[in-house]
Amino acid sequence: MFVFSALLMKTVKWYNYQKGVGSDKKMLWGWGEETNKDLGPIFQHECDYCGSTGTWNLYIKRRWISIYFIPVIPYKKIYCAICPNCNSYIKFSKQEFKQMKLDIKSRV
Ligand SMILES: [Zn+2]
């Protein structure tokens, strides 16, 4: 009888564990959700990747920790210019980014 109930307890624990994993899945949280903020055109540039020449826009890329597919906490910020043709991008430092943002403002 004792062995049987011990076995039963084990089964219950295992069941709860499985249930726990299941409810974690239902939370649907994750990271890697990416948003792009367009700040306007900055220069004409020939893309190293696809070879086309076009007007590149300045962007802030943000990566988010998301819950239920809704971005909640940003954990990474990338300042960059994005190729209008193939979406590859050049990264900038914060300093370079600030300068370019000022350039855009002075042109408008
Ligand atoms: Zn390109």
C-alpha cells in the first residue's frame, strides 16, 4: 500500500510538472521582436550587399522582450541606415547617429 501511494505521488508530481510546462507555453513570452523607427533619408549610397544605389534612411532598430507578441521591454538599440532595396544595414555609433539626426533636422 505504501509503495502504491508513493508511486501515485510521483505520478501526481510528474503530472503537475507537465502542466507547469504547458502553462509556460501559454504565456507566449519571448525576445527578438524587432521594430524599426524611420527617421528620414540621410544619404545616397551604393549598397555593398546588393549593389544598387538608392537613398538610405536613418533608423533606430529596437529589439524587445515581448509577452503575447506585444513588445514590452526594449533590451537592445541599434542605430543604423537601411538599404531600401535589400534591407541590409550599416550600424552607427551613438555619436554618429546624433550627428546624422541633426543633419536631417537642418535640411528640413
Ligand atoms: Zn542593398
